[in-house]
Amino acid sequence: MALASATGPVPRHLLPDNTEISPEGRMSVGGVDLVELAAEFGTPLFVYDEEHLRSRCREAVQVFGPGVAYATKAFLCVAMAKLAHEEGMHLDVATLGELHVARAAGVPPSDLVFHGNNKSGAELVAAMQAGVGRIVIDSFDEIARIEAIHADTGLIARALLRITPGVEAHTHEFIATGQDDSKFGFTVSTGLADKAIQQASTSPAIELLGIHAHIGSQVFRIDSMRQSAAVLAEISQRFNLPELSVGGGLGVAYVGSEEAPTISQWGRSVLEATGDAGIDATVLAEPGRSIVATAGMTIYQVGTIKELEDIRTYVAVDGGMSDNPRPVLYGSGYETFVPDRADADRPEQIRLVGKHCESGDIIIREANVPADLVVDDFLATPVTGAYGHSLASNYNKVTRPAVVFVSHGNARLVVRRETLDDLPRLDIL
């Protein structure tokens, strides 16, 4: 578990690209004051630096070329789908819901990659009928479902096979997927990968384009990704497959003590590995977190400060595990700061908690804040652009936050805040 580590101002490398602090200490992103945003749109509030998002998309396209896909599981709404596609990226989707949002954004089906370890027949029919560019096949059962659909409809799946390369990602066990003991893909070490390639390449229902692997999420070790790429390259070369996708999973820094590779550094490393293998296949990738995480932050408002003498101080805000479950799921670390005095030192250590009926509803276990923090102050947590909005819930029947994109002094609401009337909308009365 990574903990906040510094008592000075929040480290600059954790903030969106277009962040500025005024002489009075007020922080703005994309030319928009964060306190004014919170006052206008309410809290909790997800705020994204739009130009930061566009910059990372361009970086991915520059290093990997056309066909690199944004992994929408990290953060998806219509505006984000449009933005990524405008910048030349394809989109990686993993459910009918993600497919539907991508199509609502106007993304052509041919520019979509459809993932999932347990795709239903309905999902496969929808993807094949739409003409999705790549279906990433994950099991022999899925091959059988595709062949049954083909027998009924004549549809053919343009596909990659997900390979499990047996490479440790050195990340949290819940988000490690490249080891042999995984629910994902066809394992190389057991011979299942070769068997699947042989079956798919001779199936009339499948146009086999290549192979895919994803060894995990929040991976800092480029050598692990390079090792996975080398395994894929050997298989690709042996079967003379035209495409090879190295997936995604590049880590990002969440606290001041962490440093992470850039998209370009990661891309160059895996491209060197495939180049060294001498393959002719087109190398694809699926960055997600590294596109959106640092572009986003969450603004809360302090509601309660509870000092337990000789134990600790609890600071409770108006959100919590419903808008950021990562600390509960993975023990993830974060930093926090006060937007209207963002250049202030943070000498006081507190436990930042949410408002939910769980003792485990902890946003930051050991957070550093200014000594003059008071009730009604706004607090921001940076690097929440990935897996905050995506994993948000209505636990305790809270309404999910709004999402705002900021750029060149303008703020635009891209996802409205849920209302109380939204909460019973699916109930049968």
C-alpha cells in the first residue's frame, strides 16, 4: 500500500498538465479555478484537464501508430469516447454497455476492440452484427459460441486470441492477469495457446488476425511488459500472424514517492522487444489508466473534523468509497490538498474518510493536510481520473458525482450529477 509521503505542497507530477497556482495560492486547471468549479457544480466533483487527455492520446498514437486503442474501462462517457477517437485512437470495450456508449459517441464499429472473459451469446451477436473491428477471444467456449452464431447467421468474427504468457506483473493480485493461474486467456505453458490458435485459424467462423495479452494493471516494471511482448512475438512469428497486441496496464504515480514510466517509454520498450524478435506483425496496444488518471481529480467538501486525543484526527468529506473504491479494493494510496491554498505546507496528518456506513470507507489512511483545515473547506485528491467514475456506485443511495472537462478557461459539464429522482427510476412501484 502506497502512502502519502510529504508534508510540503502536493507534488507537481501528480497534477494535470495545465495546472496553475495563483500568487494567492489558489489552484486552477485548464484555466478554471477549482473552488469556483466546486461552487458551481457541487461536490463531490470529477474534474478533467481536457488538453491533458488529448495530449496522452496523441502520445499513444505517435508511439504505437493507428490502431492503438483506448481502454474505456478506465473512464468512459460519451465525451471521453469522442475525444479519444478524435485524437486517432480506437476504443477497447468489454461489455454491451461500453459498446453502446462508444457507438452513441459516433465511434465506428470497425474502430472497436471487444474484450471480456465471459462474453454472452447476445454480446457476441451484437458485436458481430455491428461489424466490430476486433473480438478478443478468451476461451474455447467462446470459440464454440462464435461458431454456433456463424452456423445460424453466416457472420464471421474478426478476432484476436487472448494469450496468457506466464509473466508476473508485480502488481496487486486483484489486477494481475498475466500469470498462468488466471481467469483470462489461453495459457502458453500448458499448450492451450497453440491449440486455440490452430483451432481458430481453421474455423470458418473466425478471421484470425493475431494475438493479444494483458499481464495486469498499474504495472511499473517495463521489463515485465517487455518480457510479455517477447513471448507474444515468438508465438506470432511461429504462426505468421499479422497483428500482435501487447494490451495495456502501464502504471501511474498516485503519491509523491512514486514515479512511473511514460507512454512513450513503455511503447519504445515493447516495440524494441518485438523488433528484436524480427517479426513483421503490426504491434497494437490498449492504454487506459495512463491516458486518463493524472488528467483527473476529485473535489470534496469537508463536513466533519473529529479529533480523538492521542489516537488520530478523522476528517470526513461528502464522498468516499462510492466515488473512489480503489483504497478499499487495493489499499491504494493518494495525496490530498486544499485548492484555495494549494501552495501551503501540509504538516498535519489525518485520516481522510468518506460518509458511508463502513469503517473501511477510507480515502487516505495517512493524509497530510494544512494545519488550518476547517469544516467547509474544499479538499481535492489528484490522480482520480481512472477507475473513480468507472467504479462509482450508489451505495447508501448517494447520487453519483458530475464530471466536468476544463480547457482554455472554459468548463463543460459532460456527465450531470445524479438526482434523488434518478435513484428509484428502475424500481417497480
